[in-house]
Amino acid sequence: MRYTVAVDFDGVLHHADGPFVAERVDGDPVRGCFRWLEAVQDRYEVVVLSSRARSLGGQEAIERWLVAHGPFGGIRATAEKVPALIYVDDRAWRFTGQNFPSVGEIQGAKPWHMTSG
């Protein structure tokens, strides 16, 4: 049995710096994402999570983008949270048993590409 690694699309694999249109994926890959995907695919099943994938057109747009950028045919895109060994996301909070984020931390949360430093 191969475990699953779930990875967010916008902001992790794809630079989400234009207007959001679910059925169209314009923009560049995040540096290093394809090298990482190739290494992970050797050992795990990879599933791409994205709100874009709520529609069939969005799923297909993600999957076409992946195929256009490498040997990534067969990676499934979905909007549903799947059972996974790990989730890779640019807008996540690492919960360690007691450390719920404060309202201020939630309000101030920004993805990596919107922070300085």
C-alpha cells in the first residue's frame, strides 16, 4: 500500500498571482515544485487539493497544467480532503495538541509569498 501526500495547488505548486478563474490556470510554477513532485511520486501517491477542483473544468485545468510541465499525468486533482500521510499547504496551522491559533494570529495569517523576509 502506498501512502498519499496531499499538496495544495495555488501558492504551493502554482504561483497564484493573477485573477482567480477556476477553469483557467495561468502562471508559473513555484520554483522547485517539479523536482519535489518527482521525488515524492517515486514513493507516494500524490493528490492535488484545490478549491479550483470543485468544478470539472477546474480539475481538468489543474491536470492539464501538470501534464504540460512534466511527467505528471495521473496526479488527481480534487476539492475533497483525502486521507493523507501529510498535507502541504501555504495557508495551514500546525496543531500540536494545545496550540489553537488566536483570533489575532488568524487575522494576520498570510501565505509565504505575501510576507517579507
